Amino acid sequence: MYKIDLTFHSFPKSLNKALRTNRFKANAANKGWDMIVFGMVVRKRPPEPLKKARIRIVRHFYRTLDYDGLVGSMKPVVDALVSAGVLKSDSWEVLGVWDVTQEFRPKSQGPLLTVTIEEMT
């Protein structure tokens, strides 16, 4: 049974900010996430991309986002997991409902993002 825990000390822009970004900057940001995630998982990937998985994402920050902004802002990270070969796709059939939440973290500690992917049978 495959499981991986990832920790990032930054996170993607909120959905509201991302939607206002011009497409060239947005594409560059998404490619940045592809490179970061690939670097973290390259030696920890499953033998083949997961066909069924559960994902849990926790955004730790001193400010909170509304629900749709929170979930939508995590799309570049999930897309990067697909590009890196961890997940077959980010479709409903593979991931089902994403478990995305946020927790308070003092401003002085900076941003933190934790992602857990577990294979389901």
C-alpha cells in the first residue's frame, strides 16, 4: 500500500488571485509547482501512477480562505502530482472528494502546506 507525505513551506496563490493573473505568469507558476513536486517525489513514486487514491491537503496560515478559494488554489499541486507520475489523473474516479482544510499558524512561523496521498484498493 503506497503512501507519501509532502511538506511545503509555501503554497499556490489563492484562487481569487490566480484568476486575475495573466496566463503567462500563471503557466510559469504552475510549471514551478511541477518542478518542486517532481523533485520531492522522483525517488518516492509508486511503480505506476495510482488509479485510486485519497488526498488530504492542509493549508497552515494566519489568514483563512473561503472554501472554494481554498480547494481551487490547490489545483496546481494536485496537477503536479499527476505530472510527476504519482496519480493517474485528478479525476473523480481517481481521487473522489478531496479532503482540504486549513489551520491557524502564527504569521511569524510562515506558510506551511502538508499533502498526504494514500493508495486505496
